[in-house]
Amino acid sequence: MSKLRPRMHWPLVGVAAIVAASVAGSLVALSVPVPAPSALSTPHPQTIVPVTQRAFADDRQAQLQVSTGPVRAVVSPRLGRLTSLTCRSGGRLASGTAFASIDGDRIVALATAVPLWRELRSGDRGDDVRALQEELARLGQHIQPDGVVGRGTIRAAAAVRETEAARAKTPETVDPADFAWIPEPEVRVGECAGIVGAPVAEGDVLIGLPVAVVAARLTTLPAPATPGARVVRVGAVEISVDSEGAVTDSEGLARIGATAEFLSASAGASEDTAIPVQWSLERPMNALVVPPSALWDVKDGSACVMPAEKSARPLLVDVLGSELGQSFVRPSEERSATAVRSSPPKSRACR
């Protein structure tokens, strides 16, 4: 009787072989290092960074507080009906220009230091006489300002009006009802208030003028700031300011008053107006651009940087400012650097 041989269960053998192969493969995979993706790898810092140069104006955003004077206007010098009016909002009105007529008589704008307030006859004297003579002379009339009304003064005033009387014979007086006073030799028109065909009384507004800017100053001086002469930019207009951030000259104040930014902000306002401006160095300086990490021992507006040359010594620089991950510096000594170390040896001194 023969011995029975054990039967082989082939399906179980196959499963065992697959499991063994998987385990072996896993062990091999764990023993072989796989490089990390470049996006996940630890970055190697760039220790040498080229130095670039750029103009540095230390631009700062600020608010300019603007103060204005009283309401100004060109008013009717007489009672009557407005029969013509030459006016355009935003346009200009110059002294010596006939811009309107009342009851058919032309009205001339006149910029005198003292408004005409009385009818002037030969022999009259006063500051108003001299002011009239000075403006007539500025307008090209051949007259010597002496503060005394003579035939020449009366003739010159009539010539400016270009009346028939001036061409035929000299009138006897200078009548203030023929002239409308304006505060400057040329003014900008704010609004055209007069209505042609409507009756007007003496003092009625014919043309509205923008209010005059009498003072302008930064509400707060941005700090810290790079020393130097400064300007403010209102839109495209650049105006000098003093060390306190104030506009001190009348021309600068007038230019502010003519900007669209001021006119928009002040429309309907009865008090001081604040407008956004850019406060900058009048003359931008040449600055070196370095990474912030290149600076060490930063204090009192200066710092150290290490030039990239092997034998270089630390360089003392003035820190002008920073922006978007860049620091702007200027060497405090004659030497400079074309490249710096972004991870410098901060134990070394430069002062």
C-alpha cells in the first residue's frame, strides 16, 4: 500500500508569491532615495547680489490743507438790461477787455489796485486816481501816473473803452459805471451768471470767479524723510514747499487754485479743503538698490553693507528708504560697491 503524497494548493502558492514580491519591492523602494521636486526643495540663498542704481525722490503721500479767501465775482457797475455777455466757464477775462454791454453801452473789465468808486473829473486826486493811471499805462496808454486827473487820464480811459466819444472828442469825466472791477490783470472764469436780456441792478453778479487760495500747508509731515528741498505734486502741477510743508509764494498758491483736483474738492465747500498730494524731493538723488538682508547694524539712518569682493571691507551707507523688498542707500564715503553679499558676516563693524 503506497504512501499518500500531499497535494499542492497552487492558488495559495501564487498569492504568497505576489505578496512576497510586493514586500520586496517596497523594501527596495524605501532603500533608494528619490530626489524631491524642485518646487519643494530647500532654496540655496544667493549670497552675492548685483547692485543697481536708480533715481530716488523719496515720494510720500500726504494731505495738503488749502485755505481760501472770500467769494469773488465780476459785478454789474450800473442798472439796466444786459444786452450782451462774452463768457465761457473755465475761460479767461483780461483787464481792458469789453466783455458785456448794458443798455447797449459796453462794459470793460479793469484791474486797478483800488476799485473805481467815484466819477473822476479834471483835478481830482487820490489813490484811486493813481491806481487808474497805473493800469491804463500797463494797458499801453501813454500816460504818466501822478495821482492827479488830467485830460490825458480822461482821454486814456475813453480810449480803453474804444467809444465814439474817444474818437470824436474827449469826454469830461471817467465814469465808474463804464468799468467792471476785476482783482487781477487776468482772471479765470468760474461761472457765467449773467443772463442776456434780463434786467440787472448795480452789484448783480455777471461772472463768478473761483475763490482765491490764500494758504496751503501739509497737514502732517511724513517721517522719517530724506533731507532736502521738497515739492508737492497736485495732479501734474509741481509746487515748491518750505521745510514746514507750506506753500509760501503767491504764484504757487494760484497754481493750486487752478488745478482740477482743488476745484473738484472745493466745489460747494465753505471751509478749508484737504486734497491728496505727493511730497517729494525737488531734486532726486542717485541711490544704490540692495536687498534689505544685506544691511546690518542699522541705526541713526545709516547701516553697514558688505561689498562682494573677497578683500573688501564693510561699507557704511546712508539708508534713504525702502520699497517693495528693496532698500535704497547711498555710500557715506567715497568708495562704492557694484555687488553686495545678501547674507553678510554681521559681526564685522563699519563705523
